Amino acid sequence: MSERDTICALASGQPPAAICIIRLSGDRVWKLAGELLECGLPEPRRATLTKFRDEDGNLIDEGLALFMPGPHSYTGEDTLELYLHGGPYVIKYSLETLTQQPGVRLAEPGEFTRRAFEAGKLDLTEAEGVADIIEAETEAQKAQALRQLTGGLTEIYDRWRAELTGVLALIEVMVDFPDEGDTPDDTVRPILEKLDRLIAELEDALGDRGVGEKIRDGFRIAIVGPPNAGKSSLLNRIARREAAIVTDIAGTTRDIVEVRLVLGGQVVWLADTAGLRETADVVEAEGVRRAERAALEADLRIHVIDAADPEPPKGPVESQDIIVFNKADLRSPLLAPDGALTISAATGEGIDTLERWISSFVSQRAASVEAPVITRARHREKLSAGLASLVTARQLLEEGVGAELAAEDVRMAIRQLGAIVGSVGVEDVLGAVFSQFCIGK
């Protein structure tokens, strides 16, 4: 993408709508306003009612124009927003008119925010917060995205980088002035204490069980059990639609069927899986393998016991897992194992209670970390690499085998933290980050 281009895009929802917003950014904004708006270039930061015409003078629409001169704008460039009627043809005609002008083109996904990042208006975690708040479906997602957008994560990462920079300075003093009369313990002990505290903080952040990512992406819940236990019927009952095929034939479900729900104020991915049993059928065997993997990776498992042929759940049952005794309309609930929830996927009996149990689990898990430091896999990867470098640096200093090597490891940790906020070495990830944005942002 060329920064010399002026970019434009629809910045509001898809038509039809009462109002649409067309956003422009770049050094040709003033010329476009002078040629296409009846009012010319509007007074900065004052909405101006005006007529919008094409290059031949034909009226496109009448609406409001808002000019925000750079560098005091979202992108750091001259920015113009047109508030027009949100009909499909008005939008199409407007964008065609704008992109026919020299040096003007449609924006790529996330390009406005990328320009804001490159202009120093946002760091990379704040830019990711912009994308997250646009996509937020729940209060928890909104709160997490707002914290990230307003610099909550940046503050933490910047503090770690500042403290590590201080540690690096102390180590370099050891390297540059090795014979200043201090004993090794007097020199190294303060550095080790600082490293111990920072290592503990990074370990705490990484030990959050992925809560930040799960709030953003959703908690995984797997429905597991033998064939014909009613797993697909249970999925359909909770989803309030026929998401999975239900038949009396054992082995009908052979792949993972997922539905996205909001329970307990959190996004939840509920997965129906193949019945767990030994089988010579190659396709069904693959379904069983996938079911076992889904169960292993899930945050919560719902073990379904078939009341018509009750057997204990297969595989390990963790303390947070839920055991349900299905088909209670056909068999006595007295046959249910202790602690199991009696339900009927066919009639809906017990489903409300099951949903409350699931909601309680995900809401408690989301609240188990007060303010997650990690909200994306990218953050976790960089933070893990930084932690490994600090552990190595500490070991080298404690063993007294190479302050120079320890200094390099601390530098590596600083670079990893810098890559999270986008201050160093992020060219390889910028395309991936901003490609996930909507076009007008």
C-alpha cells in the first residue's frame, strides 16, 4: 500500500441504512473537498451541511461533511467524513466518484487503523483493541477490548520493558567495569532479585489458563458419550435449532458439529462429537479420534449417559465436567449416578438447569483472572519467548559464566515485549493483524 494514496471506504454498516459514513484519509482530501463539495473544505471539526456532486456537477446527495486536519486525526493525516443517506446506490455512486479522482483508491482492510499505528497514534495492542471492540458480542468482550484500546495492556508491557532496561544497564556495568571492588554477591544479588520478580510476573500472566483469549474467541465445550446417547439431540435443544442430524442409527455423527452461543455473558462454542466406541469403520474411527481430541482440548466436557443403556463415562472426568443422565423420560432418574444431572433432550426436562450450570462455569472461569494481560495467541507466543530468555539470563548470572551472554538474553526479552506493542520487529505480523479488520476501519 502506498502512503501517498488517499484512501476512502464505507465506514458504517452495510446498506440499506438511514445514514452511511464514507471516510477519506490522505493529502488529497482538501482538493477533493474543494472540487466535489458545494461548501468546499469545511471548517475543521464542525459538521457542515453541503451538497456532494460528481466531477460533472451532478448531484449525488446532500449530507454532512466533517473535516479533521492532520496530525490531529485518527490516522494522523487529513481526514474527511461524509454523512450521507445509506442507500446502496448512493454509496456505490459516491465511492465510484471518489476513486475516479487521481491518487484516490479504496482502502484495504484495516488500512485506516494501520495508518494510525504508523503515525504513532496507536500501538499494536491498542490497534487490536479497535478490532476487538468492533466485533464484541458480550459485555466481557467489550470491557476487555476497551481496556486494551485505552492502553491498559500497553502500560503493563511498557513497565516490564522499562524495568528490564534498568536490569540490562546493571548487567552492562558488570561487563564494562568488572574490577570495581564490589564482591560478586553485592553486584549480582540485586539483579537476580529484579529478575526473580519480573519472571514471577510473566509466569503469572502466562498462567491465566488462556482466559483473555477465551473471552475474546469463546470457551470450548464438548458433548461426549457413547453412540445414540442423545448428544446431537442435546446440542439441538440448547441451540434452539436443528444444527446436528439426529437418527436412531448409531454412528450418525462422524465429525465435529459446533454452534456458537452466548451463555453466562460469554461466547461459547458447543460441540457435538462422534459416539465413543470401538469401530472397524475407517470414517467413524476418524470421527472418534476427533471426538477424543475435542474432549481433550475443551474447557468443559458434558458427559452424556444413555438412560436406556447406562454406562459410566469413558475417559477421565475432571472436577468441573458435567455428567448428564439423558432420556429421563424413558427411565427412572434413580438410575442416574451420584452428582449427575437428570435431563431429557427430547422433552426439554432439565435443560434450563444444565444451561445454568454451563453459564456458571464460564462466568466463573472468565472472572478467575481480574485483568488478563494476554488476549491473543500472538501475545502469548512473544511473552513465552521473553520469559525463556529471562530464565536463561538469570541462570547465567547465578552461575557466573557470562554476563555478556546474560545481557544479550535480556535484550532479547526486551525485543519480544516490544514486538507485542509494535515498537520493534513487527513487519511480519502487520499484514496478518490488519487484514482481520473491516474495510472502513
